Amino acid sequence: MGKIKQVRFTYFFLFLLISLGCFAQNEESQTIDTAETKQINIVYGANFTKDEANFPGAFIFSKDEKQVQFEHEGADLWCDYAIHYQKENRLRAVGNVRVQQGDSVTMTSGKANYDGNLKLAKAYDNVMLTNTSMTLQTDTLRWDRENQQAYYQDFGTVVDSANTLTSEIGRYFMELKKLQFLDSVHIDNPQYILDSEQLDYYTTSKNAYMYGPSTITGETYKMYCERGFYDTKIESGYGIKNTRIDYNNRIIEGDSVYFDKTTEFASATNNITVTDTINQGVIRAHYAEVHKAKDSVFATKRAVSISLVEQDSLYMHGDTLMLTGKPDNRILRAFRNAKLYKTDMSGKCDSIHFQQSTGLTQLIKNPVLWNGVNQMTGDSIHILSDTKTEKLDSLKVLENAFVVSLDSISKTGYNQAKGINLFGKFIENELKIIDLVQNTEVIYYMYNDDQELIGINKTKCSAIRITFANDDVEDLTFIKEPDGDIYPETEFLESDRKLQGFIWRGDERIMTKDEIFDEDDNNIELVIIRGIDNPIDIDAEEEERGINASDPINKIPKPPKEEEDANSKARKPVEKPKSKKVTSNSGD
């Protein structure tokens, strides 16, 4: 014990001499240093030596039955062996290093360097930083006590009560209890896996904010986005940049997409595409909801359903679209201002009802259907498809069936046929045969081979069959006691040239897929998607890396202070997009 006391006395004497030497320095400089920094204090020195050859100007301490202990501005450090540069106010600690700040933060490592002027610790060799809510483990960790941040750039692992997170680069903001991860970020949870290029994680709320390409894979869903939010406790989140969610045999894409696992609900806003991966159907709109439990989709704002009919897309539009039912029995409803279009057929009505299992499409309330140049109207119109081949099979116009086409030569008269009901037959998706039954009438302009008008045929009979070629009338067949004649044009009064109930709606005919949308659809103002505050300018960094391809992503080294200053300057919110009018073609 006498030797130890002597060593401690010698160290105290040397320390006193050095301290007096410091007072002899420039008084102004001493005043500034004292105001800005505090010296590292030794609490327990144990065994003391000096080694000027290898550690000039340093005091060397090693443990006895207790570890060496130092204190600096609210933090204590223990280690087996320490090299203390008192003049420079820095310390090297080796062996079972432990740093304790208050009651909540502890760091352990094999080795550590500490700069008392900067309040900066750099720990090596199996570093572990713990607080009340999480544990951070890495090989090398820098702890900036001035700004209460710890960061690593050579891979680290964070474990809290909910998740295990890993990344190449990470920063821990102690006051905010926030972790900022960069490069190869991975969250492992029994219920899901999250991979991201950059992610902020709050250990209190367990919320994650994603700022680069990110994928979340759960048991019943998969989400990709390049900017988004995720509540890891309840598996709920949203993306606001290049977002896609694979959800219940559907793919949902849009400017903003939200989902919630608990309620089995997803929604999307602006420039949305919902793809049915089983039936290969697509819905596009500017607002949509997907209810997983009900297996349904609700869409509005320039909503359109697109399905494939024998290599030809069929477009259905309404102010509101609803798709319900299991994959083998989907039911599509288009409400208010409903329209449909395919290359050789178009139509409109108040609402459309389509059932997958029966292949039946119903046009309900004031319907009109155009097959080529032929306009068909009635109280209701049914189009039937073959459920196996999905080709168009047959057509029904029920009650007050009426067929009209503008005379292609005179451009003034109208060919007309009417009856109680109409039954049509499609061959290879083209309407080839029409049968009009009960109280049928016809007015038809007849021409010779030189396209000279022979006369106007007006006939009544029990039934009429019309055959088509290239969407034009090829032949008329009168069935059961026709009563009529062919009248010269001069002897056929203008007032007699239209059958009772005649309505011409040629100006409403839909000629292209774009015309299923009216002016209101095309001038919808998109809602503003609120941004997520971005800790760094991702787009600028990506551009920088693109120019300097030799630098590994997020591994460009920076001095600690420079790096923190850069992050502070770049901490700004994402710009909010201005409202805009839709001019794009949702039917493409």
C-alpha cells in the first residue's frame, strides 16, 4: 500500500506543476479556454506510470482491484488501462471500457478515445450503446456528447422491444430518441421485413420514415415506395413517391397510397392504377379504396375500368366504379354517367352492371349502344360474353328496341328498324346478326350498284333479320307476312321518313377511348399530397453519386463536424406540389 500511495502522491505533484504551468500562459487565452472547455477529471487512478518514449506528455493508469475512472461534464468513464493527455484534454481508454451518462445512456467497448474539448468519444471493438429503450451494437462508434448524437459508418445493429434494425451507416439522436439509417437498412420483425436505402426510426413510437427505395414485405402484403411512413407496431403506413402495394391479388399504385393491416383497408390518391392480377383487369382513377375483407374496390374521379376482350381493350367509365366479389365472381358497377368503349363498339347509360360468372353486361336506364355506325336503343341493353373464351357472344335490347344508322350515301336520311325486343349474335367479337321481334317496322334507303337511289322501303311484319358485314347492313329478311312497299323518294313524304319513337343520338357517339371522359373529368384538380420532412436532400445525393460512380453509396467519408453541419443545413420539408388539372389519358 505504501508504494501505491507514493505513486499517487507523485502524480498529484506532477499534476500540480503542469497546472501551474498552464496558469503561466497568456491570460486572455486561458480565460477563453476555461470558459469554453472543462478538463477531464480523474476519479480513481489506481496504478500510475509514464512512458515518454511511446506516449510523450501522457499519464498512464492501470487498474488494481478497481478499474480506472474518469469524469467529464456529467459522464463517467471506466477502463482497465488509460493514457491521459492532460494538456490536450484527451484520453485513450483500453480494456472493458464503459461510459455512463446519467441514468439512461451506457456505452461499452474494447477501446475508446475521448476528446474533452470536443466532447467527442470514438469507441472500437464490439461497441454497445444502450439506453432505456434500445441497444446499438457496432464495431466503431463516434459519440458526440456536445450534440448528443452517436454515429457509425461500418455496419451496426439496433435492437428494441419491437424490431431488430441493421444498416451500413447510422446516427442516433439521443434527445429525440431517433435513429437515422443509411445504406442497406434492414428491419427484421416476426410479422414483416423492411428494406430501405434510408430510414428514420423513432424508438419511442416505433415509427419509421423512409426516404429512399424501400420495400416492406408482410404476411399478406408487399409495399414499395421511395418516400413514405410506416408504423411498425400496427403494420400501417403510406407512401408518397413511386408507391406500389401488392394487396390481396391486387396491385395498387398512385401518387399517395395508404394501407392498414388491422382494418384490411388500403386507399390511394392521384394517378392511381389498381391491377387485378388474376383477371388481368385494371382500374384507373384519382381516388380509390380497397377493402380486403369484402374483396372490393371503390374508385372515383376520372375512374375507368380496362379489361381485355380478344386482344381489344374494353373501357368502362362512371362517376363511381365499384368492383366486388371473389376472382371467379367479380361484379363491376359503374354509377352515373356510365360509358363503355372498344374499337368497334361504344355505349352510354346511367349505370352499367357486369358479372364475371355469367359474362353479362347490363346497360341500365336510357341506354344507347353503337355497333360501328349503327345506333341501338331500348329500355335496357344486355351484352353477353362467353365465360370460357371471354369473347362477345350475344346482345339483347329489351322493350322498345330501335336500330338507326345515317344513310351513308345521302347523309340526310336514316335507315331504321324497330320492334319490341332485339336479339343479336356476335361472331369473332363482331355483331353479325340481329333479329327484331314483335311489331317490327323498317325504313330503308335502297341503292343500285351505281349508288343511285332506287327508293325507300317501308315495311311492317312480325319479325326482321338484319345481317351485317364490316359493321354495315348487308341484308334484310322480312319474316311472317310483311306489309310494305318501296316508295320513290319524291312520293315519300318527309314526315313519313321517321318511325314513331325515332331518336338520333349521333352527336353522343363515343369515337375514341378518351371520349368516355367529359369536361368535368378532364378538369379535376388533384388534391395536394402533403410531404414528409426529409432529413437530407435525397435527390441531390443521388445525383452526386451518379456523377462520382466510384464512391459506394452513402460511404463518402466526412469529418464528424462537417457531416453534422451538412445534415443540419439540409433538414428541410419536401415541397408540396401545386394543384393541377388533369390532362393525361387515364385510358392508356
